[in-house]
Amino acid sequence: MKEILELTSLQNPKVKNAVKLFDRKDRDETGLFLIEGYRELKRAADQDVAIESLFICPPLFLGENENALIEKIRKAGAEVFLCDTKVFKKLSYRDRPDGLVAIAKQMQKSLSDLSSKIKLKKNPFFLIAESIEKPGNLGTILRSCDAVGVDAVIVCDRCTDIYNPNVVRASVGTLFTVPVIEATSEETIKWLKSHGVQILSSTPSTDVEYTDADLSGPVAIAVGTEQLGLSDTWLESAGQKVRIPMMGVADSLNVATATTLLLYEVLRQRRSKG
């Protein structure tokens, strides 16, 4: 294993290169991204995400068995850098950092990677996220998908980079526990239909409430942008359209909230049928 090196200068190239990954352009060019936080890093390490570098600052540790995690990541081949507080806070994108930031390789997966998996599932369950704009919403959606056991999240026509630090943070590391695929809407719709997966969309322009639809079979729930909802492409491709009842003056819910309701209805129906 490589020795742990100390970093005390903000001008160190390792620090500068890490800070550049705050920007999407640099993440896209390098194929790298940042993971910050004990829970997030533990879930990444448990899923064998390729971590290249780990920056640590012991005075900021929260006492969650950090040393064991550091050794696990180090044994997997990552370089470890001991930072003073000033340097670490330059690397951190949190108000209250907990002393752990890593640089990792992006996970490249495609729809073809799911084709073999779907054959093993009687009733596959997917979430389609079309053009979600806010990183916090996408991260929260991933967290809900992990909670209900979604087989994969397919991000279509992305507006938000799935490797945005705020996606990683809002997902609390579930970005690494749920397969996440990026694809166009057209190829995703074609792929779902070729595998017999029904597309379900949520829209106010239907009389069918989401609790009245049969969601126990193969299903892909499609959710769209915060402002406009799903595009016509997805609405026209849906085998079922459902609505969430709104009893107040608001005509819609936050996309992450609406998604969670729909996901748990699928889980409820499937558990009730054994």
C-alpha cells in the first residue's frame, strides 16, 4: 500500500485538481467525480466504486469508524492524503464537513447492461427521470428508489449531472446502491417496450388515481421536469396515466415527493400480493 502523504498547501496540484471537479465540465472531461461524507463513501466502497484518491482531516471526523473505512479504501488501491483543516475546507462542498472527501471514477452503465438482469426478474421495476433540473430532487429520488427496491433508475435527456456533488449528498450514497443508467428518451422507450415493461406516467389530465391502477406487473414510472412535468414523448408512450389527488390550492407536488408516493404504491401493491 502507498504511504499516507500530507497536504498543507492550497496550491498543491492534487488540491487544485480536486477542486476543479466541482464543475461539470471538468467532471465530463476527466470521467471523475467527488464523493464526500462517511455514509456516502462507505456505500461507494461497499459497492466497489473505483476510488482513486482519498483526502482526510481527522479533526473533523464524527467518530463513525472512519479509520476502518480509510483502511478499506486504501487497501483497494486509493492514494490517501492527510490534510490540515484549511486545505480540507477548500476541498469540501459542505457547510459542516466530516473530514472525508474522495475522487472516484464515474460508473459507466448502459441499457444493454440491464437486459440480462431483466430476464431474471418476473416483474421488473424501473424509475424514469426525464430532464430533472435540480440536483437535490434527483438525489432524493435515488434515495426513495433504493428504499423501495427499484431495479434501476434511467435518467433521460439529463439536465442535471448525476455526478453533481449535491446529487451524491442528497442521495446519501444511494447513487451507488441503485443502478443508474443515462440514455435518451427514444432509446429508453424502445427498450422498455421490447422487454414488455409498461410505462406509467403521472398527469393531472386523467381520472385514474394512482392507487386505482394495477402496478403489480412489470412497470416503469416516468417522472418529468419540476416546472412542466413529462414531455409529450413520454405521455404518448404511457400504457397507463394516473393522477395524484390534490385537495388544496396547489396543482402539483414537488417531483421528488410525487415520485416517492408512486414508488411506495408499487411496493404496497406488490407486498399485498405476496
